[in-house]
Amino acid sequence: MPLLLLLPLVAPPPAAAQTARELAKSVFPSVVSLVMSAGLQSSRSGGYLIVREPRNLGSGFFVREDVVATNAHVIQGAVSGYVKFIGQEAKHEIVGVVGIDLQHDLALVKISHMKARPLPLGDPAQVAVGEQIYAVGTPQGLEGTFTPGLVSGIRTGETGTLYQISAPISPGSSGGPILTQDGKVIGVAVGGFRVGQNLNFAVPVTYLLSLLAQPPRLIALEKVPTERPGSPPGSSEPPAAEAPQRGAAIDTVFKPRDWAAEARAEFERQFQAVLDQGRVLAGLLEPGTSREQWRPTFQDFERRYHDFRARYHVHLAATAREREILAKLVKASDLLLAAEDTWAKEIAATTELENSRRAREAARAHHARRQSGVTQVELDIAEENLSRARRNQEQATTERKTQWAVAAPAVKAVEPLTPSDAPAAPPR
């Protein structure tokens, strides 16, 4: 009688969700930064001709081998642009737009001479409040930013739906994918409230699927309309109890963005932050506390200051007086960091002095027991090392006091930017 092999009819387990590390590694090759240019623009200020090239920064991700999805407001007003892969310097030109949905702030752009793996799109019907999600993008120019969050709410109104998410969204994040734990796109980052905390939003993938289903038609960037049809869908924003004024609400296509004003405000905020922190540290003329207690504050100041220097634009200091104030801040901050370095040298010299003193005491005790020529030489060497360490410590202390005496007044002499320093807003 033949033997029958009985196999249990057990369904295979569902695919396990990826870890955050695995997910980031798998999606980064499909996510890009978009840099859009509005072309060269000129204006006159104080008798000088100023030529600028306004740029807009956003994020995007591949939905076809050579097509990137992003927000419409990222590309609006641009005449040219390019994309960059995370961690790469190569720039790939945007040929044009093959799909646009101004109502839901979505756009599809075609990329020149490059292909990448499209990200899989999720099922909108499966999205629920409380679901773990991840946002990927280039907030404030920091490419390859991968942050976790939750679907905090689903806001549905007469003309559309938005996902409220807790993952942070900043300028530059717009157009980035919102992913589930299994790596599927369920939304496109679009913006957040200026007031409140973690009140950020994403356009559901529903609208992206609809846009992808339409026949592609290539149009030039400069042909993209700058106004979306119809009135803003008020129901797409949280209710009035959560947003007292529309002007302080979602920083997206629902409200036209004043990029120049935003850049100016960020410039002023960063300037004041560096100045305030510098003044606190400049008060340590005679440090009475452990340097280690203050070291993290100095490290934060150094990071903030260098970031400010690397990112501010000279044209944001619009008057001669502002440029003078800016130059003072740069010089004073450099002096402050140099003074902190002398403090570190003083601490090192003090430590060397203590070690030399202990070594001298040990050599003295050893010589008292042995009373030999060798121990006498060891004691002489220890005495010489102690004298040298004492001189070094005194020199380091003098240098530190001198540097602090120069740095502190320089920091205190920097004037804050005031409203009177700011240039008048151009007429609209």
C-alpha cells in the first residue's frame, strides 16, 4: 500500500515589515532632491544693480523609471531645474512636466538620461489612524533625511482629503514620499502648520494614482500654471478651532509662499540665535565652573555658527549697516571660539602641572628611601618637568585671559538686527 505524505495546509506568513534601517537603505536610491530655478532676476538697491537667481528646493521620488513625483508648488514659477540623488553630486536635468494636478498639489516631472527603481504605491483603503509611517526628503537642504511618525488623522472635506502626520515636515520636504513599514508610498509630503507642534500633512496616494492613470503629455516647466483652479478647499485644512487664521495655516499650495520673506525671517532668526548664545558664553571671563560643564554649550554654538556662515546669503543683509553688523558677528564669533580653544589649552596645562607635581612627589619619596645617584637624577628630572609644567600653565592662563578680554567685548559690541535694518517689502 503506497504511503501518502500529508502536508499541513498552512498559509505562508505575511512579509515581515522592514526595520527602519533596512527601509531607509532600500528607498534612498529612488528618492531625489529637486532644485528649481526661476531664472536670473535683477533689481536695484542703493545705486547698485543686484542680479539674483531665486531657487526653490523640494523632494521627490520615482514613480516610473524616468518620472519623478513631487508637489506642484515645488516646480511652479520655475524655468529650469535638476534633480540629485541622495549622497551624489551629479545633476540630472528636468526635461519637463508629464502630469499636473494643481487641485491636489501634485506634479510628475520627466528626467533626462537617467532611470531609477520606482517606489511601490500602497493601497489607500488600508491607511488608518495610528499607522507607523516614515517621511523621506530634503528638509532645509539636508538630503537623505529619514524620520518616523504616525498617521495622526485623516482630514476629509468636500473637495479632498489630507493625511495629518506626526513626522516633521520643513521647507524642502515638500514632494517627498510618506512610506509604510513595508516600503509602500501612501502619501506625498505637502506641508504643515506654522503654529502648533507636529501638525504636518501629506496628500494621499489616491490622487497620485489618478494622475498616473492619465495619458502623459510633456509640457515645459515655464508653461506650468501658477494658480490652481477653484478656491482653496477649506475642508482640506483642519477646522477653525485648530487654525484660528488661514494666514498661519498650512505652508503649502493652499497659501502662496513668500520665499524671500521666509529666507529673510530664517536669516534673522539664525543671526539672533548665534548672537544670544555668543553673549552667554562671552560672560565666562573668569570661568568659575568646570569647562566640561560648558563644553556642550560651546560645541552647540560652534555648530550653529558654522552652519549659519555656510548657509546665509550676502544679499539677505540688504543694507550697508546690516553687512557691517554681520561682519562684526563673524569676527566676534571667531574670536570667541579661539578664546575657548585657549581655555582648553589651559585645562590641559593644568592637568600636566598636577601630573608633574605628583611625579615629583613620587621621585622625592623614592630618593628618600634609596639615597642613590640614580634616584637623585630622577628627582632632578622630575623637578625640571614640574618647573616647565608650571611655566606652561602660567602662560596658558595668561593667553586665555588675553583672548577672553578681546573676545567678550567684541561679542557684546555686535548690535542685533532690528526692524529698521530690514529692507522695505517690495510692492505686490
